[in-house]
Amino acid sequence: MPEDLFGDALPPAQRTPRKRPFSETDRRTLHERLTDCARNSDLYELAETLPPPGRVGRPRGYPDVAFLYFLAARSVLASARRTAAHLSDPEVWSVLKEGVRAELGTVAASSLPEAGPTRSQWLHAQRRLREHSDELWAQYRVLTLEQALAQGIFPEGETRSWSNPQRHQLIAADGTVLKSPTLARARESVDLTTGEIRYHRVDPASVPQREGGGGEVYGPKYVFFSARKDETYLSRVFLDSRYVPHLQAGGEAAVAVEGVLDIMGSAPGCMGVLYDGALRGMHRDTIARYGGLVINKQRKGNEPQYYESLRPGRCTHELWVADGRIAEKAHYADGTTQLVPVPITRLERRGTRTFRWYHVLEIPCRRGSHEYRVSVGTTSRKGERPPGESDEERGFHRAEHLQQIPEFTRTHQLVYPYRSDAESGHSQLDASLWNRRLISYGVEAQQLLTLGFVLAQNFTSRALHQQGTSPLIHTA
């Protein structure tokens, strides 16, 4: 049988372990994390995004950069109260003063107070930051992509193999439900014993959500996008975070596709995305037409379907669709049948603005193998093929059944585990929250919180990249 381009998947017992345990050398101290935040130029560029304060009222005691630093430090220290306590120490506060001196000059540094803002001052300033959370995120999406490119992620001039993409050429993305800051789901409740009416604060962004494990979580859903060059601990660069509105048309997958296309449009070296089963055929179709790979698993319950019968000469080959690829139905003398995957010799991408993808098959035959090209990844629409021949008219959802990189192959087995990067990022986000629960009410405040988390993570990633640190770990 001809050799398959993607190779045969190995059983678990034959797979080589690909991660090592976390070690003490991988740790980053709180002081180092706070220093990473203070010495990152993106912090100061973000501060310039905010409009200057008005002339009415008492002059502010701290510039915007101080409160953006507080925002990032809050993610490192897990609470605003703890952050205010740390920054009240002049020695800790001097970390920011040194960063301001390096970025903005001695005059700006000397104008800072001797200690950081109190929690009350932070809560007051936070209202101003919430009003501009959309502008801050829009600006930071540009800055974080620049950081990713500088760290060797999505290199445009590097050779790309569509049948064997590398980790730093792909986006790892996934959605997560953050636990609501309150357990209350209604603004009022009545004590059935006393008749007392009780009033509760509820989070307007939180709704009951289903997660991958099947359990229900009450909170808002966000999709995070990240990438990394290597397996260095904390080297991941978060590219974006997007809120999934309740009753959003298309749900999480629609928000994810929009984010992926935006990143690919700004990073020509990006080859596609690693995602879970939330991306279905219609979502694969959109990204594939844009020119990107979608590497995920097939939906459970996708039963094999008859595709067509080929009759080149005197032989007949009955082709089916199974496990994301074309298989031939083999009939045995004892009356049994088996779907045998047809070897794939090439994965082709064709087009300029709208792309098409093909598997070039080599069908084994006792009279000599046959080469056959099959479209994959996209579902042809009415008008894109001769009348009656499009997938839409035939009722065949090609993008749902035929993957660009089939699931049960060695290539998929090697590349898909990089998606766990997204899940480990969610774990780090939960760990940065007090009691692993949101501390903000409403979308604007929560977008600000996720921005602070992404800032803190990316600032450390850049610092490690600049230092050339290289301890290895698979996920973090």
C-alpha cells in the first residue's frame, strides 16, 4: 500500500511522552513578575491611548500608567486589596518608578508619589478605565501581535508545510466560562418562612453555561487566543480575548471564527487554528476558504457516509467518508466488509482570495494504483459547481465530514495536543482570581480584568524572551 502523507496514528502505549514535570527552576517570583510589568513599553503605549483628564475637579494624584500597572499587578497578586498593600511599600512601588524613569524620563518618575494608590483610589480610577476598555483592547490587540511576531511566532518568511504545520504557526484557542462573582441569579428573593424580601447584586453578564465536561457553570463565557514559539514556561503570548454574548448567533464558535480571521488577516505567517469540537463544518468552511487550517476533532456521532463509486477501466472502487477522510469499502470472502483509509499523498491549497483544499489520493488496485483528487475542508455552494453538482444541492456537508488533516493520523496526533495550551491558559486565569471566581460585575469591568491578566502574562513572556531563558515544559 502507498505510504500515507499524514502517517498512521500510534496506540497510546507506543507514544513518546512529550512533557516534563514542573520544576523549581521554572518559577517566577512575584517581584520578578511585577518588574516585568513595569519595564514593558506596551504599558506606556496603552496609557497614551486614554484621553487626557478633564480640567474640571481636583487634579489626579496618579497618571493613567500607574493604574494600568495596578491592573496588571492585580492579576499577579490575585486581588485589588493585596495589590494596594504591596504597592504601599515604597520599595515595591520603586519598581514602577524605575520603569517610568526608563520609559518616560526622570521628570515623569520624580512626579510620582512616594507610594502606590490605595484600593479606594483604584476603585475610583477603575470606572474611567472601564469606559475605555474597548479602546484599550483594540490598541492592545495590535501591540500583542507585534510582540508575537518579534518573538518568532507566525514568521512570514518561513517555509510552511500545510501537511505538517509547526506549533508557532498556529493559534491555540478555546472558550471558557468564568465563575460569576456572585451565586445570586435573581435580584430579589423571598424567605418562605418569614416573608422577608432580600435584595441581591447579580452579574448582568452571567448566565447558565454548559462546558465541555457536560456540567453547568454560572458565569460569562470568553474565548482566548494564544500562541507560542517553544515550550518555555510562561512564554505563551495571548493574542486576544473576546466575550461571547448570551444568545449570540452562532455562540462561542462564531466569536472564535471572527477572532481567528482577524488574527490571520494581520499575521500572514499564521497557518490556522487549533480548537476543540465546538468548531463544526460551517466554521471550518469559513476559515478554510480564508486560507487557514482547522485542526480539531470530529464530532461524535459522525457516521460513515457513502461518497461515490469510481470505475476507472475494469475495476470498481466504492468510496466512503469515515473519520474525516476518504476510505474504500473492502469486501471479504467471509461476507464481512471494512472501511480502509485511502492513502493521501498530498494536501493542496489552491486559490488567491478564496481558497480551496484537496486531498490527492492514491487508490491501491491490483491493476495499478489510481490517483484521485478530492475536495476537503469546504462545502461547495450552489453556483460554484455545474448545476446539480454542488455539495449544497447534493445535501453533502463536505466540511463537516472531510478534514484537512484527518483526526486518526500521526500528524493530527502530534499537532492537536498543542491545543492544551489554551486550557492551561484558562487554568492560569482562574488561579489569578480570588477564590478562582470573578471579582468584577458586567462586561466592561470583566474585559478590563481579562486585559490585566493578558498584560501580566505577556509582559513576563517578553521579559523571558529578552533574557533568553530556556527551561522546557510542555504546558503552562
